[in-house]
Amino acid sequence: MKTLRSLLLTFLLLPLAAFAKAPLVFMTDFGVRDGAVSAMKGVAYGIAPDLVISDLSHEITGIFDGAYRLYQTEEFWPKGTVFVTVIDPGVGTSRQSVVLKTRNGQYFVGPNNGLYTLVAEREGIEELRLIDEKANRRPGSEGSYTFHGRDVFAYTAAKLASGQITFEQVGPKLPTSDLISIPYRRAERKGDVITGGIPVLDVAYGNVWSNIPQTMFDELKVPVGQPVNVRFYRGDKLVHEERITYQHTFGNVPVGQPLVYINSLMNVSVALNQGDYAAAHDIESGGEWWVEIRKGR
């Protein structure tokens, strides 16, 4: 009898599993002062009203900023999550509309303009497909050339997340080499000196995030509580330099004092306890900006 009840329960749960929806995550540079984001969500809910939709950010400042925010967040979402990414200065031109599937089972829907540089590098590319706009475009939107986020990306992503189309039905397969990648400064170590890029700031607090991994910093063998020499550059211009103590967390230094620490992505960062380090020293982020950390007196 117990076995029969177990089989019956399994049978009843099968349809739920078969029609489970994947989460849908939106990231744009639209802001939220107008109706653009709401229009995209409306299209998605029109495809499947029971979708689970979330926002990554709508305050992205450029393609590489968007690439880094995807890198920052995607690995924490369940396998099969569909990300709609609309940082698209080339909208309406010959740039490709694509869906990337990474080897960890995530999907990224958007323009092929470098947005997927970092997630593709970390997770690997399973497959890349061109969106077939004859099959996967909001009906009646063929005359619109400037809002692919609503008319192509949100529409296609909602169909994919809700299971109304398979990945293969998105459109024709592209060579993985077609995925556009943005060049950026990589972290490197030369003796007692490590350099790396400043891809983004921790914008809420003004902490300066680098792409120097903890594993590389650990090679310097700097004890917690000891200082290192830190220099910030914009191109070839030295913007600021300071001797800063390496600590685990903000409260380990007095209020108003700086620290070098390992951030939530396990990369080296610099902060001001209860202050804004970036604003205090006119430091920004992006391709021109980089940091040097040197061990020694």
C-alpha cells in the first residue's frame, strides 16, 4: 500500500515538473523613470502570466559594465535561468540578436556586442544561436527598429523560459567563434607586484573593485593586518597612491580609514570604512582604469 501511494504521488508530481518555468531576469540601461522596463515585462507576462520575473539592474552604464554585472550574479541563479540583457547601442543595425547557452545551463538573450564576454569565459559556451525574427518576434512589431528589448528579446526569452519553444527553435546555430568578446586588462603578477583592471565600483558604497583574484594576492604572502603599497592609474597617469592595510573586513580599521580586502567575488578591493573611497580620490572604473599592488616597505 505504501508503495502504491508513493507511485501515485510521483505520478501526480510529474506534470508540475514537466511544465516548470525557468526564472526570467532582466538587465537594461533604461533606468526606471519611463515605461520601457514595464513594457518588456508586459510582453513577457503576455506570453506566460505565471513566469517568475526578476530585475538584475536597470542602471547599467555601458557594455562592459553589463558584462561584469552578469559575471557578478549569474552563477547564483538556478540552472536554466534566462537572462534578458538590453545594453544595445547598435539596436536596429546589422548587429546580431542572439541567445547564448553556457555550459552551466544558463541562457542569455540579447545583442551580440560583447555583453557575454565574462560569463562565456568563466562558464564556457555550450551553443550560440541567432534569433529567427520571423518566428520569434512580437507580432505587429515588424516596423519597429529601436526597441528590440521589447519586441525581440523579451518576447523570445519569455517563450524560452516558459517552455513554449526549445533552444533549438530560437533560430539557426552560429559558430561559437561568432560571439563578440571585449578586450580588457587581465590581472597579472610579476614578482612582488600585481596589477589588474578596475571593471566596476561597488556603487552603493564607493568601494573600488579590481579583477585581481584572491589566489593571486595570496601569492604575495601578505599577513592580515600588514600594509601594501597601492597605486591607481587612468591609462598612464597616476591618480592616487597610498599605503593601505590588508584586513578581512571594514570594522577591522577605524572609521574613516582605508583597507585592502577581498570582496564577495573573491577579488581584491579597496574601501574606506564608512566612507566613499572612489569619491575621496577621484577614482572611476572602466577600460582605462587599473590598480597596482606592491608588497614591501
